[in-house]
Amino acid sequence: MDKRLLLTLALLAAACRDAVSPPPHGLGAPAFAVTAASGITLDQQNGTFNDVMPWSNGGSHVGKGFNPQNPHVGDAIVATFFWVGSTNTITTVTDHLSDVAQTPVGNTYTLVDYVTSAGISMATYVATNVRGFPDASTATDSILAVHAIFSTPIPDGGVLLSAWSGVSLVDAEALGTHHSASGSGAAQTIADPGAIPVNAGALAFGVTMSDRLVGLGTPPGFTTVNEAEDPQMKGDAEYVVQGNAAGVADPQWTWFFDQASSPGTWLATAVTLNPATTHLVFTVQPRTTPPLITIAPAVQATVEDDQGNPLTDFTGSVSITIGHNGGLLLRGTLSGTKTVPVVNGVATFSDLSIDQIGNGYTLVVSAPGATSAESAPFNIGLL
């Protein structure tokens, strides 16, 4: 076989196997979510700089895996790519496993924001509800890797990855406001992508880049996701999860360029990701029943995520009340146990009854942290 062909094949294999290479200088230790049921949480993170490989299209490859442990199926992944260059020549962002075959996984990564200035560039991509890989696996041949393919060669590049549990599973609902900015300075310089609105419970994710290796002060009130660097550039990612009320996020880094003869350049992006919409749905509807007789079968409500999957780890209680009161002569009164605990995602109301004859009654279920639901209409009267 031709020696040049052998060399090319070796380079292509190495380009993706960097997904399980040791973490670069400046990268923090992997972070793990406490529980996937407690709102948006950081699940896994990783990154690498100064790790550009040639690709078969004549361009370049930058990629990294989530070693030592995969994220959870259903997470959202944020991938920010950094490179020396003034144009976004990324043609593909996708994922694969770290086995010998580099098995494609095929989640969809959407470009959220791109910013460039003074010969450096940064692009942030997001994939929601990621699937097709072994959940939380630590097997070296099953690690999920994310890479970008550039159509032209780049001299230097890197990527910071993070996976988030609790983000909405629907792309259009998950992606919130985003904004980018750039600037320069010859001394202590503020990098500010701009303030952005953040929904209740949403993630505010901020990322910045410099065109050289210098000191960095992180945004007050934010928590570090990861950081990486090489002699030509440095990147840092930070986050905060909004509380129960909507607000504004404004991540501001301080770059210590301190080089009057050679001003430094910064890029910064802020992105919001919205939490999964937990909602209730009647899975056993109330039926026509005589007055004062227990409604049978027992009414049940299930806690579900955006895509209708039962949330079996949901903790808490569900309450039920009359929605539309269909009493003909007098307003009906609901009796029985009207607040019950959720068991494996299901709330069961086994002793409900209504005392007044009427048509078109409905019941409404509600729970803290979940959208309420109304039942189908039913009657109280003779069967």
C-alpha cells in the first residue's frame, strides 16, 4: 500500500481518537449532576486546545470525548469550538463513539452563535435530547465524542464540551436568548457579551476566548464549567441556573492583557437553555358515577416530561379539585383524599366522590413544579 495513503489513514484515525486523550492544561475536573430530577444540572464536561488534525476533505478536525464518563441519554450538549481564523468554515458538527469503527451516533447540533474578531473565531453549537450512546458509560470504546469538521485548514483550535440534565427535550423550546460580542484592550479589560433575559429555572451559559494566554477573572455569581488554553489562545465557560423567577444574566469576565504595545482581543457569548416542562396528564379519566359513590376505576394522573415520558423519579404530591362544577341544582362538592403522593410518577386517587347530580364536571390536578391538567368532562348521575 502507498506510504502516503497509510499516513493519511493514520492521521484520520488519530483525529477522532483524540476524543479519549488526557485533558489539556487548565481544564477542570469532570463535574457530575447530583440528580436529573432537580432542574437543570451540569452532568459532564471536557475539552481540549491545540489539538487540530488534518481531515480527508483537505480541511481540519477538532474533537473531544466525554471521557471518563458519558453524559446521560436525554441531556443537552453545548459544544463551543475555538480557532485561529476569521471565517466559520465548519461544515459538520456531529458525534460518534470512541470504538475502532468510530460508530456514528448522529445527534443534531445547531449553531446558536458565532463571533469573530482580529483573526480568532468562536462558535457555539447545541444538541438537545441526545441519544444513541450507552448511558453514563465509562467503557473506553463507548465514550461519546463530539467533533467539528472544517472545510479549510486551521492552524490552531480547541473545543469545550458540557452536558446538561433537565433541559427541555424539544429544540424549539430549549433554546432561549443568546448574544455575542467582541473587543480588545491593552490592560485589564472587561469581556461582556451583553445582558440577556433568563426564564425561571433556565440555564445561563457564558463562554469567552482570548487571542493569547493571559490571566482571567471569572464572572461574579457564575460557576466554572471548564477552562482550557494553549500558547495561542485561552477559553473559559461559566454558568448559572436561574431561580424560580425570571431574571437577567450578564456574564462579565476580566482579561488581564497588560500589554500596551500589543492589545489583546476577546470574544464572548451568552446562551440560555430552558428547563424541561414537567406536566401532569390524566392517565385514568373520571367516569360517570352516581352521587356519593366512589369514582371507579380510581382516577390517576401521571407526571410527564416534554415528550410524554413518565418521570418515575418525580418526588412530591399531586392535588385534585373540581374544575368545571356541573351541579344541576346545587354545586357539587368533591370528597375523598384530595392530595396524594406520587409513586413511580403516578398519583392515584382511590376514594373520590361528588355529592350532587350534574353534567360536564371536570377535575383539575396540580403539583409544585409541574403544569396542571384538566380531565375530560363526566357526569354525576345514574349509570
